[in-house]
Amino acid sequence: MAAQDYDAIQRNAKYQKLVRARSSFGWTLSAITLVIYFGFILLIGYAPKVLGIPIGGSVMTIGLPIGLFVIVSAFVLVGIYVYRANSTYDGLIRDVIEETRA
Amino acid sequence: MNRIRILLAALTVVGVPMLAHAAGTMEGGARQATNWSAISMFIVFVCMTLGITYWAAKQTKSAAQFYSAGGGITGFQNGIAIAGDYMSAASFLGISGLVYMSGYDGLIYSVGFLVGWPVVTFLIAEPLRNLGKYTFADVASFRLGQTEIRILAACGSLVTVAFYLIAQMVGAGKLIQILFGLDYWMAVVIVGVLMIVYVTFGGMLATTWVQIIKAVLLLSGATFMALAVLWQFGFSLEALFSKAVEVHPKHLAIMQPGTLVSNPISAISLGMALIFGTAGLPHILMRFFTVSDAKAARKSVFVATGLIGYFYILTFIIGFGAITLVATNPDFLDAAVVAIKGPIAAIKGGSNMAAIHLANAVGGNLFLGFISAVAFATILAVVSGLALAGASAISHDLYAIVIRRGRADEQQEMRVSKVATICLGVLAILLGIVFENQNVAFMVGLAFCIAASCNFPVLLLSMFWKGLTTRGAMIGGLLGLVSAVAMVVVSPAVWEQTLGNPKGSAPFPYENPALFSMTIAFVGIWIFSILDGSARAKVDRGGFDAQFVRCQTGIGASGASAH
């Protein structure tokens, strides 16, 4: 491992950009996950009948697509994060390491 | 070459269950009779995994290989293994059974187990891989006092592992009693001994492959069942649900939330335990050290989230399939109970057997044997992961760093790890037998709650909060651990159902205390950190910047190959 100067890295503009971008993106996605899940739980807790509304004339209720949405959203949110990290953050990290190599 | 030989050997053994199947049908269908087709398929699984353990043992020479498979597992493989670690027999049989009993409520339960994964991806997986080597304590103690934090993290890990392990052992014994017709103690001993063999000889490499094989088998079996159910209804969900509503005594009520979430506070508290507990389970966190870098770590959670989500959708279809195909077939029902309580409650062996009977209904005795063997394999894989995590906490955190102050050589550390695995295995067998007739249903919830209230806060704040000090982490983490255990003891599940106090007398009204114990932990860590003016605290805060650079960039992270 090449000796890296931590101060130099911290002063690096791309490093600062990486930290800001990744933290805000990560915490935002976490918040979205929690809002979706606890929204679902609160809906069940306070208005369970809403989820029991039938879709058209069938026995299926809107609770089914909503439950499915919560499951699929978890996967999709992870996918969005992985895509962003692979396409943006990894490149920034490589640049930071290049630019600050002692 | 070796791998090919093992595969060939495994393929020749696959022929065995066909012969045993004939014997199995002659035995007759009584529930307690020894199920030979299931047993022979399980033996095939065991032979395969022992072959892999033999192969893995030859590669496992260094501590890095033992704890983390030398970081040589790919992101995709690790994703399957994580899913294998997480999809326990309890979630397969328990959640499909819950859907069978009350329909929609089963979905609510499974959703809670899934949403922890996005949080793990966004906040934990990459920093963990960048900072740690073998255990999550490596990360938590990165800039803090090694001795104190290692002891705390090891306690958090061991307590979590102990409760999870007891729940799995008791569940295994009961399940195998029904599925295979073996005695309870025999089942517990088989699980314990195989677990010891996998982990002591094959370390993380063998454990990983046991997880992968089990995950593939479980997902294939569950997919086949779900497709078979849908096929019976012309691939029309509407037809499946209509039939279920017609058959089930609760009728339309199974299509909407029922009584599972009657108290929102209780539901939120349980939800927090499941989400943040997932991000604090030592055997799950350990899996992130088996891949080469942060990129592979993130890919592995993506694969795992997809597989786990898919699995829960399957269990939902399987549960509804059981309503339509099991509750309508007198072969699977107890005739005396049908008359009094209706067909759903009359299922032979209880609701946990819904998926098992459905396997019989859609695939006959041979497929029943397959699914039973998969359920057994599932338990084995989960307990192996737990044993390895517990043994690492003892050998890597307590022995190598706390007792020997980092001066133990690798071989000594590995020897301690193997001895620890054997001790944990023996202890698990004994506890499994002791707790046979106890209600252990609360233990998985407790394990998640402790992970969320002790391991998770310390880990998260050590990575992201500069102000965290050794004293703050120590006191806050302990408060979280102790309050979680104390509140569970005085909750209805333990106070009333296990200790036998009268109904309604439990001092703590909610099922899971995570909402409260997590708050106590975070507030405790915060207060005792900001009030900490010791010399150690200066070192702790001063070390943050360098740690944060490594956390973000991976510069200096332990590499893929053994050192």
C-alpha cells in the first residue's frame, strides 16, 4: 500500500465531493426506506380497512400490490444505490487515490 | 480436479434416494414413521457438504482463510450465502404457516425481515468492508480502546448468537422429530455435531458453500412449489385467492390485515428490532469480510436482497397454496379437530407443517422428502454461520486481542477458534436439550433486539460520529444490551408465557422493546461521550479523521488474499 497523506486526501476536492454526495445519497435512501416501511406499518395500525379495499370486482385487495410494492421497493432502492456507486463513487475514489499518491 | 471428483461422488449418491423412496412408501404414511426418502436425501446433502468441508479444510491454513475465506468469495456467491444465512427454516415454515393461518398478516411479517437490507447497503456494508478484517468488533474498536470495545462487542455477539442458536436448536429438534421421525435429542445432536465439523475443519469457506448449496436448494424447492400451486389455478392469482377465500373460515378477512398488528407502538418497536437488528447480527456482518472489496460487498447485498425478497413472495404463494390444497384434503387434516375448529386449525402437526404438507400435495412423497431434507439443511447452514461468528468473537476478539494483547500467533488463534467452536457446539446441544419444552419463540426477536440495541448503535456511531468515545460506547452499549434483555424478561412472552405469571401481569406491555432499548443505547452513548473528558477520549476523537478517510475510500483496507 502506498503511503497516503490523510490530510492531503481530506483537502482533495474530489474526496470532499465523494463524502458529501455519498453520505447525503445514503441517508436519503435510508430515510425513503424507513418512510415506506413505517408508513406501511402505520397504515396497518391505524387504517387496516384501507388495505382491505377490493380491486375492481375481484377478491384481491389493494393491500396486495401495496405489500408487493414494499418488497420490490427495497430491492429497487438497493439497485439504485449500487448503480450510482458503481458509476460515480468508484470513479471518484480512484481519482482521489491517484491524485494524492505520495 | 478435486472439485470435479466431489461432484461426481455426489452424483452417484443421488441415485440412493430412488431406492429408499420405494422403501419409504412401504413404510406407510404415518406422521411419526421414519421418513426414509427424506433421510436419504438429507444424507446426500450431508455427504456433499462433508466433501466440500474436506476440500475447504485443505485450503484453510491461515487465520484469514479460516475467518473470512481469505476474502476470495465473489460478490455474487456471497449474496447467495447471505440469503442462505438469513432464510432460516423458521422463516420458510413459520411465515408460510402464518400465511396459511391468517393470510395477509404473513406478508406484513416477512416485509419486516426484508427492509433491514437496504439500510445495511446504504450505511453499513462498504464502511464495514473498508475498516474491518474478521469481525465487526474490528470496526467498532478501530480508533477506540481495543480492550473495552472488544469485550463489549464480543458480549453483544455472544449473547445474540446464544439466543439465536437456542431458538434454532429447539426448532430443529422439534421439526426433525416430525419430519424424519427421529428422537428430539438425536436431532439436536446431529445438528450440533455436523455444525462443529463444518466450522472447525472447513472454517468460513466450508460454511459459505454450505450456505450457497442450501440457498439454491431452498429457492429451487420453493419456486417449484409456488409454480405447481399457480399451475393448478391456470396461473391466475385471482383464481387462487378466490378459492382460498372460499375455503378459509375467515373468508375475505385473509385478504387484509388482521390481528397481527393491533398495537402500532408494538409493531413499530418490532419493526425497529428487525431492521436495525439485521444490521447488527454478527454472523451476517461477518459475511462482508469474505469478499475482496467494498464494491463486491455492495453487490452481495444487492443479490441477497433480491433473493430474500423473491423468497418471501414465494412463501406468500405457498401459504395460499396450502390453504387451497392442504386444508381441502382430509389426508392432511385431523378429522376430530375439523369437526370442532374447521379445516385450517385441523392441520396435522400444526401450522408450521403447511409448506411440508403442500410439498406432499403437489409433488408426492419424493418431493416431500426433498423439502424435509432442505428444511434440515437450512437449519444446519444457519447454525454453522452462527457458530463461526460466536467462535470468532471468542478467539479473535477475546483471546487474541484482549487476553494476549495482539501477541497471539495465527496458529494459536485458530486453535482457540476451533476449541471455541467445539465448546459452542456442545453447549448448543445441551441448551437445545434443556430448552426442549420451553417456549423459545421470543428468542429470535430477542436476538434481533440485542443486535439492534448494542451492536448496531456502537458500530454505526463508531463509523460516522467523530464525538464517540470509548467510555460512551462502553456505557451506552451495555445499557442497550441490559435494557433489551431486562425488558424482554418482563414482557408478556417471557413473564406470562414462559415464567407462568398470570395473564396481563407483565410490567412491560409490548412484544419487543427495541424502540425503547435502542433509544436508551443511543442517548446513553451520546451523553457519556460528550461528557467524557478523559485522555482516552482525546485519542478516540483524534483518530476519527484518518479512520473516516479509510472508511470512505478503502485505502489501507485488508486485501483479498492471505497476508
